Amino acid sequence: MVVEFTDGFDVVGESVTGEDSVISARILKPDLVLMDVNLPGISGLEATVQILAQPAPPVVLVLSTYEPEEYAPRAAGVGAAAYIPKSTFDPEVLAGAWEAAVPRTRVADVRGSTGDDQTTTRDDYGEE
């Protein structure tokens, strides 16, 4: 729900299991993956490892209801750009995490691409 209310972002797919998220990321090639820690099958953390091992991987933000003291270091350890507690996740937090995770040059590259980008990103001024 948060993504729909955040300017510059579109949902291009959803997955129920960790394995499905890895496959979806490979097929859809999104710029950003929002990953839950607790998924059926492989965990969200293991799925993050596999997604980030793909060529030109997306940014992965890990979300969960678990305490950040325990899971933020684990998310960082598998390469996630950030750990966000679901209780604090809102459009401003999503936009801030994206901007912190993506170098300005990559934001410009993604927006200027003529390929099959699957998500809309934000330019340096926060506009679509």
C-alpha cells in the first residue's frame, strides 16, 4: 500500500515465497525490491542474497515487524541497502531509503534508460 502512495514508484510484481521473489526479480528486473524477512520457503534474507547475486541487481530494502536491533545488522550482512521496521514504513521513509541507497548517477541512468525498466524511479529533484 505504501508504494502506491509514494510518488515515482510503481508495483510491478509481488511474490509469496522467497523462491518466487528470486525468480520475479530475475524476470522483472525491478530497480527496487521490498523484501519481508519472514517468507515461506527460503527466508527473505536468503532471497536477498540470491537476488543481489544476479547481474545488475536491484536495490533491496528489507522490511519486517522484527526488532531493528536484531535484524538491521542481519539485513546489512546480506547486502540489503536498509532495514525498515514495518511500523515506521511510510512514503517518506521509502523515498528516503531509496535516495540514500541509489547514487545520483544511477538514478539518472535509470530514468534515462530506453530499456525495459520495470519501475519508475525519482530524479534528483524528487519528480517523476
